[in-house]
Amino acid sequence: MLVLSPSKNTTKEYLMKDTIRIASGQGFWGDLIDAPVHQASKGPIDYLMMDYLAEVTMSILQKQKLKDPAFGYARDIPPLMNRLLPLIKEKKFKVVTNGGGVNPLACRDAVFAVAKKLGISGLKIGVVMGDNILDNIDSLIKEGVTLNNMETGESVVTVKEKLLSANVYFGAAPIVEALKQGADIVITGRVTDTGLTLGPMIHEFGWSMNDWNKMAAGTVAGHIIECGGQASGGNFLGDWESVPDLARIGFPIVEAHKDGTFYITKHDNTGGLVSNETVSEQLLYEIGDPKDYITPDCIADFTSIHLEAAGKDRVKVYGITGLPATEFYKVSMSYDDGFSAFTTLTYSAPEALKKAEAGDRILRTRLDDLGLKFEEIRTEFLGYNSCHGPLVKRRDDLSEVVLRVGVRSKEKATIERFSKEIAPLILTGPPSVTGFAGGRPKPSDVVAYWPALIPKKKVTPVVIVEGI
């Protein structure tokens, strides 16, 4: 069920389309700032999808909102809208983004403020809320919703008092509703990355949300473009040196067809590469069991996916099958789990690795002598084993090695004492050391992740569409 605000505008009868183009504009908060503008200006699109959220992002946004109730969303969005809103009015495409974070209403108001400054009217923005259940944890527990950790089985009661955020992953349905009410821009809280693409496809094609094969097709399309340029040649493990002009990479675009077939492509005259290989790599990103990719909208079978090269920077994707959705939503929660600190020192040749290893031993001995207890202490030797750990063959001819030490503790004082033992190593440890910058490392909050499930009947999306 969707809770809808009264709308002053009556939704016009909508003419279904047979083909639409959905462009990826952001793969995470901090992605290329100009990418959405390039997607909107360098070729035709019907939708611009911008994915800003990761699990840890919600806790960061929650902290920002606690400091200032006007924040809690991706603050890149209002300045971006200075450039996008004129293009939206000119080219008539729509925007769907989860950049509303934990405060989508504030994000909407900030976008409306930009529109008024630019003299733009006739703009309708839909907001999707209801995913934030942080204030409902006690009542949910009383109702028998355990919110057990999906990985450990522990009850949420063990971390309840330390929770920083708790957000339900909604699917495409509330996005579809906002578009149905005529929204030009849809701003959501925590919806699935895939739902940002599937929603427009359901709306434009009139798909039944019980057509599991089509739900799976739209889900796979969303999965391919959710990480921005990672599907169009960025972070490519194949023949990456052959990828042209990564400096001007074109983000991927889904050309979706009503029958569930779609093509992955990008704008002409942009850098990057769309191929079976780049698309395949993205398909393998964060999927777990490929036959059982669970979303709120369906279960997609990734082993049913067919890829076919269909021209330059164009890949056909088809044959996808799906199964009915489960009765649960996933809940992404975060909680305060102590403090950490990291520091680095650089040792130069000769015998750079031996010096760095000796520095680590000396530091650990001094920490033991002080009686400091850490939940974890970890050492990496950058330039030697930080990527491949024990798989690396020892080398003593390295010209320089960076000693990086990280510690974690429930006690802030323990971390602070650790930070006072780094600088002394410079004059009381191995020679040829440099690279100690920024002073003593300061304790940082450790935010831990708590995944759980909640029955769908316990949570209701809220959709509000308003205009100026």
C-alpha cells in the first residue's frame, strides 16, 4: 500500500512507449560531477538515473541531519540542478535519484529553491519516504520483528542503543507511483539501486509488477548501470589499456524495449567502452548467488542472461527470467562500534622492507608494554603486500615501503594513546624514515553494518508529489 499526499494536479492520461533511454548519471556520492550534465546534453535520453547511496552513506547522512535538520541528503544535488533544470525543461527528460538520503523533503525543497532562482515553473517533484524506521525499532521488536543480523543471527537488541541509522530498501513501486502522478524529478530515500531504473520501465511500458521475467529484466538493467562508468570501461579488469579516452568516459545508457529486451550503450563521441566484457564484469559485481539475486521487486536469475554484441559500444541483453518477490524487505542498519585510527611512515632503501618490519615490531612492543588492548591491530606494507597479503613473494630490493598501521578499540582513550607512539619512531626506530604527515592521527568513529529482514507488511512507502 502507498500512502499518498493529496495532489492539486490531476494526473493526465499517459501514452505508453515502446522504447526508452535511461542514462546513468552517478554511481555513488562523489562520482564525476559533470557526468549527469554530459548525459543530459550529449545525446537523447528519457530518464537520468542517479545513484548516490551505499550502506555507510546513510549513517553519514544521519549524522549530518542530527547536526543540522536541513541536511541529510547528497548536497551535490542542488548545485547540480543549477545546470540540469534548464536541460530538463528544454529536453523533457525525467530524473530519478536516491540522493534524498535520510531527508528527501529537504532535498526537494533545495531543488525547488534552485528552480525559483532560475525562474523555472511548472516543475513537479515526487518524494519517496517511509524507509527510515530508526524511531520504530522498539515498537517493531514488541510486535515480534526480531531484525536479527542476517550474517550472525544476533538479535538487534544487542546493538539497539547504539544504532545510528535503520533504512528499509524499497523497490520500484513508489517510484512508479510518483511518476504516475506526473513527477518530473523523483527524490527517494533508501530504495534499491536497481529500482531507480526498473521504476521508469514499469511506468513507461505499463508492465505488471507480477510479470517476474520483466521485473527481472529491469532489475538486471538497473544493476548494469547502477555503478556509472564501471559498465562503460572504468575499473575494467580486461584489456583496460585498450579502453579509449577514459578521461572523457561516457557513462552507460539502457535502451529499454517493452518486451524486456534492452541494449547497453553510451553517447557517441564520448570515451570509454561498452562491450560484452565490460558488461559481464559489472554483472558479476556484488551479486552473491547468481541464480538467486533477491530484490524487493523479484528474484532475478543471472544465469539466464544472454549478451550479444550489437555494434560499436552496443550490447544486447535478453532472455532474462525471474521468480516471485519474497515477503521481506532488507533493512540496512548501522551502529556505533568504537573508534579507530590509522597512520603511515615511509622507509627508504637500502633494506626498506626490513626497516618497515622492524618499525612495526618496535611499535607493537611499546603498545604491549603500555598495556593497551585493541580489538584489532593491522599492519600493511604498501608497495609490498597491501593488495595481495601473504600471496606476495618476499622482495628485499624495494626502493621504498610505506608502513601503515591501523588500530580499533571500544575506548577512545586507547586510540589517543596509540597516536602518541607514532612520531617517536622517527628518532627512536629504524633509519631512513619519512612520510609522517598531518600530526598525530585522531580517533575516528567506527560505524558497523547490521543487515536484517523485515516483513513487507510492517512498512509502508510514502509518496508525495508537489509542484511549483
